[in-house]
Amino acid sequence: MNLDNLYNFYESGVTLSVKTRLFYLKSFLKSIKKNEEYILEGLKKDLGKSFLESYQTELTLVYEELHYFIRHLKHLSKPKRVPTGLINIISKGYVYSQPYGVVLIITPWNYPVNLSLVPLIASLSAGNVTLLKLSEYCPNVNKALIKAITETFDSNYVKVVEGGRTMLLDLLETKFNYIFFTGSATVGKIVMEKASVNLTPITLELGGKSPCIVDKTANLKVAGRRIAWGKLINSGQTCVAPDYLLVEESIKNKLFEEIKKNINEFYDEPLLSDDYPKMISKRQFERAIKLLENQKIICGGKSDINKLKIEPTFVEVNDFNSPLMQEEIFAPILPIMTFKDFNEVIPLLKPLEMPLALYLFSNNTQHQKDIIEQLRFGSGAINDCVMQIASNSLPFGGVGNSGMGNYHGKYGFQTFSRSKGILKKATYFDINLRYLPSKNKLKAIKNLIK
């Protein structure tokens, strides 16, 4: 793909002006609000999401990000004064934030508004020109997003493309200044390999099997409601959804009853409910159904292939050898394992791949401290799930197999900017110690840096 027009637009310097960036961010906010109903209708058609869920999990985060940068961009963009040390006496040090240039953002289908626009907003705020590659699985959402974007930006400022694997591979053969990818670890490895050819810096936002731990000190009424909500938004097709429950044996049945009660309150009959989302495609539906073969289902299990809906389904598993524990589920299926004593939990989880998220429901402060300090994971929550991504004061991103880099709020600005260090030195005074000949100077330098 030829990107000459995008590079020429960046080199024109238009995006370097903070005033210009703010103008476009404010214009984009107005455009999204203008097209809000069109976007919500697209989400309903492509993913079966209710307007309430779509607004909560998609548009709210987009609006929050836009408001954040409109308020804070001037401060974020200012050069930061830093100390320079005795060795650079009579000088000033500054850190400048410079855009990378032309950025590629590759977006997934599960949250096609949030996971397209939040990184785009950060890229634009940092002063980049952006090529946004949308998922081919969300054609109705794409139409709405393209309308909102083209009403705001020149096509050489923000270029939008759609397409599948062929389009993705074509883009990855092209040289960008930065690549931001959200999706599976399998595709993430391809992105990283292709980026390495041109030594292109990247952010990978992947996934993983995010555990949800519940001990006997937890408020089970609250835990049941929050786990049911966090697991079932977008019908489980959420990268930070609880992927499995690890529950203290003595409270397993009580917790299960609370979760089941809340599911009934949320959806009544999920397969018939307009509030209950569907699977994105027949392929994803069949993949999820296959995971249930020969499993001990303790609740749910029904499905409707015509509607691409699967009931909230709970499965009892004994250990990590179960087929359900081999990869991220990405469906409304929740495996449940138990432990007898909390001391078993950390040794059980430490050897596993580092997940994108981890959740602990506990009122034991020592348990909270141990989980946070001893286990590695991207982000998490204590006595809640999923909601950590709703705060743009917190960095969001994975670690190891669940990704690299982070964004949201100032962390997104830092991701899409390069920090450039500048030393400004006075000329009216010049210390002779740095220059040759070296005679009698080593001791003086050693004394200076003690």
C-alpha cells in the first residue's frame, strides 16, 4: 500500500500544532455525538448489543478519552524540565514529546468502537497521522465510524481501511513509524515479526486466561453480581472478562447461587432476551460449542445457532489439563475450579502464562497484598472485575503472552509519542576538566561525582 500522501501530510507539519490537534479532537467529539445513534444501531446489528451496554462499554470510554485530552493536552505536550547533574553544570535539560509520524492501528471486532477510537484519539493527541484498519466482521459499525471520521478528518490525516487477513498482511509489508495492534496472540506474533523487518516499534494488546479468585472473606452478594456482569457483557467476548473462577471450596455453592440469581435478573431468558448479545459469527459460535463437549455442565449449556446465542454456561473442571483451560474462551462459558486454602492459589497460578487481567474478591488485606505483589498480570481489580479499564488514570495493557505496552489517558499519549532529551548548555562558562590533556584531571572528576 502506498502511504506517500500520509507521509507528505505529516511532513507538512499540520499535526505538530497543539492548537490544531485540539481543534480536531473537539470536532471529532461533535461528530461522534452527531452519529451516536448510527453507531449504536451498528453495534446492535453486528454484535446484538443493547443500546445501554453499547453506551456503557463502548461510547463512554471514547467520550472519557476525548474529554481527557481536550482538558490535558496542552500540559502533556509541554517540554518537561529535568535535572542535568553536576557533570552538566550551568545547563538545562528538557524532555520533548515528539510524534512518531505515520501510525498503523489494527483493531479487533469485539469492541469495534472503543478499541478503534480510544487508541486513535491517543495517536491524534500525540500529533500523528493515522491509518486505521477496521475489522471486516463489523460492517455496520464500520459504516458509522467511517462516517464520523470522514466528516472530521482529511483522508490523509486519518485514513480508514477495511478487510481481512489479505489486507492485514498487505499493510504489514508497508513501512510505518509505529504499529498498535489489538487482537489475538497468534496474530500478534505475525505483527511483531513483520514489524521487526523495519525495526518498527509496536504495542501489542492481546488477551489470555484472566483468573477470578474468590475467597471466603468476600462479600458474595456483590461478587455474584459483578462477576455475572463482567463475564457476560458482549456475551463473554471481552479480552478482560473473567476467563475462569478459582473459588474457595467452602463458599462455592453460595457464590454459584448468587451468580445464577443475578443472571436471571439481568436476562430472564438469555436466548430470547434483546439485552443479551450474540456471538460474532458462526465460526466463533461453533468453536465455543465444541469446548463444551464431554464437560461437566452445572448450569446452562443451551444454544441457538440461528441467533448465534449461547446461554451463560458454568462448567466444573478439576485442573488446568481440561480443554477449557488451554486457551482464552471468549464466550459466555465459565469454568469453575476450587481450592481448600488460599495458600494454594499463588503457587497454582505462578507457573501459568501472565494474563491480561486478574480479579480478586476478598476482604483479607494480606490476600490482596500477596496477589498484587507476587503475581504478574496486565491490570486487575480487587472486589470488582473489568472496571479497571474504565479509568483513564490507570494504564491498560498486557505483559508477556498478553501483550506489551499500555495506553489510556496520559499512558496513551506516552505510547504514541517518542521522548526526546535535549540539553541546553550555557556558553559563557566552560569547564576545562572534560578536555585533553588528561594530566591531573582524573582525581578532580572523581571528587566531582562522589
